[in-house]
Amino acid sequence: MVDAAQGAQTEFKGKVLALSGGVGGAKLCRGLAASLSVEQLTILANTGDDFDYWDLRICPDLDSVMYALADLNDEERGWGLRDETWRTLIAMRRLGGDEWFQIGDQDLATHVLRTQLLHAGHSLSAVTKQIINGLGIRHSLLPMTEQPVATKVNTDQGWLDFQQYFVRDKCQPEVRELYFEGADAAVLNPQVRQLLEDEDLAAIVVCPSNPFVSIDPILSLADCRSLLKHSAAPLIAVSPIIAGRAVKGPAAKMMRELDMPATALAVAEYYGDLLDGYVLDEADVEYADAIVAMGIKVCVAPTLMTTLDSKIALAESVLNFAASIKA
Ligand code: GDP
Ligand code: CA
């Protein structure tokens, strides 16, 4: 077992900024955390999924990443904590309270503490820092912004809040459009703005997260896209689509509903001029030439992360690829 906090597995020099959603992003972040030192890695997580439930502030993507970095996540269920119990949820059901979003007994502590600290006036970055300290995580994990941003989904059933679409309605409604409420007024996390100007920044990694609801909210923050594009560090995305399918979640279904082919190539086209490099799964090698023709460098690697070793192996491939682009 590799200790995520120990790092220095790789020869990679310099700092890395990783943009992440929840579960898919968290898997690569776990690999990056094994390969990079505490000083080297900063993870910027989507907060467009955040919402209030049971009067608690829930930040699903931050939680997925922190639980994965702490090796406390439930790999089988795909979300939440391992060895979780559900007594509070069962009690809530008995009382007739909301139960469409499942909160486990241990997970509840995260949301209660976060809500308390936010109410006491701390920033979401400071609150996240305190919670990850408690989990023994030493790498930096930051929310994309301190301000609230809420993803809204326009569907064949009208506008839905993201978690209503994603959890309550199980991604069944047909997606027509996405809107990030509050993004116009929200400011990219200042620590990341600073990192983007740091001459030691050597790679920006867009994790294999849902491009539309995990990465786009980050890119929609004022100046973010142009800051990323003009950074001296190469920007590399890992395809969340393998052989025309999402490993988990609605990314492929969403692409079809948004009139895009559900392919790794279409994801590269969607990110477009943001990309210096793109990591394609071995199953999608057929798209390599088309992506190279767009002026984007391509790395073909096994991208399905089912074990800690496969997460570390993909992280190492991404870092070596970044180093080769930089050179
Ligand atoms: P969410 O916020 O929990 O929905 O998670 P993300 O947006 O970070 O990740 C969802 C995306 O991750 C989906 O499009 C999946 O296809 C992708 N994904 C999940 N596991 C893997 C994996 O092992 N490899 C790759 N390449 N993509 C993955
Ligand atoms: Ca998410």
C-alpha cells in the first residue's frame, strides 16, 4: 500500500494543479497524491453540486475527493464512506423527513461540522482545510470558489436543481442545457489564481470527470478559462469516456442529449483550444490522429482505474506526458 502523503514516487519536477469533480476525478487525484509531494499537488474541486439538505451544507465533490485521498471511500457503492451505517437516515424516514439524498451516520459529521464552521464565518477553503486535516490528508484540496455556485439542469421536465436531477431523478430527465447560477459573480479561488502565476507550476490536469457538470462549472468562473489557457504549464485532460461509454454516471447520455457523439474524441473537441495534451484510453486509439490534427498531443494509456495501482499508473502516465510536453 502506497502512502498518499509520502509522495515522491515519480521524478516529476514542479507543481501540479488538478481540476476535479467527484468520483472519477477523485480516483486520479488519489493516484496523483501517491506520486506527488504535499508541496507539489493542489486539487481544485467543483462546487457547483453543492446544496443544502437537512439544513446542512453538502459539498459532494469535495467530499468524494477527500474520502478517496484518505482511503475511506466506498469503492463498491461509488460514493460516501466505507463501513458506513444508516441509522440516522432510517430514523429520518420514520419521522417523515426528506430521505431522497442519502447521508450516512459518519458522513453526517462532515456536513454538520462544515455547516457549523461556515455559520461561524469561516471560508469554504478554511473549513475544507480543517476537515481534511481531521482525515489526515496533507495535500491541498480547495473549492473552486468561496462563493455559492449552483448547477441547474434544463430538461424535458423543466429546470431542475443539480441534485434533484442527479440523485432524486437518477439522471433520467433528458438534458437540454446547463446553467451555473452564481458563476458570473463568483471568483476563482485566489490560491489557485496565485498558483497559475507560479513559475513552478509544471502541469494542469483535467481529471476524467464529467465535462459538463464537473469541469464546466470551474471553467465558467470569471477569467478561469483564459487563465488556464495562458498559463505556461501544459494543460492535459484525461478522457472520462472509454469506448463510447462513461465508466459511471450520465456523461455519455448527456453527450447524446446535447447532440454530441458520446466519444473520447468529442470530449477533446469540447475542451478544444484549452488542451495541450489529451490522454486517450487504449480502447480509443482510433481517435489519436484526429486529435493530433487539432494540434493537441496525445498519450494512449489504460485509463480505467479499478485499483490503487491503476490509479497510480495513470497518474504516472499523465505526469510523464506533461513532462514530455513541457520539455
Ligand atoms: P461525479 O462528480 O461524482 O459525478 O464524478 P466526476 O465528474 O469526477 O466523474 C464522473 C466521470 O468519471 C464519468 O464520466 C466517468 O466516465 C468517469 N470515470 C469514472 N471512473 C473512471 C475511470 O476509472 N477512468 C476514466 N477514464 N474515467 C472514469
Ligand atoms: Ca459531482
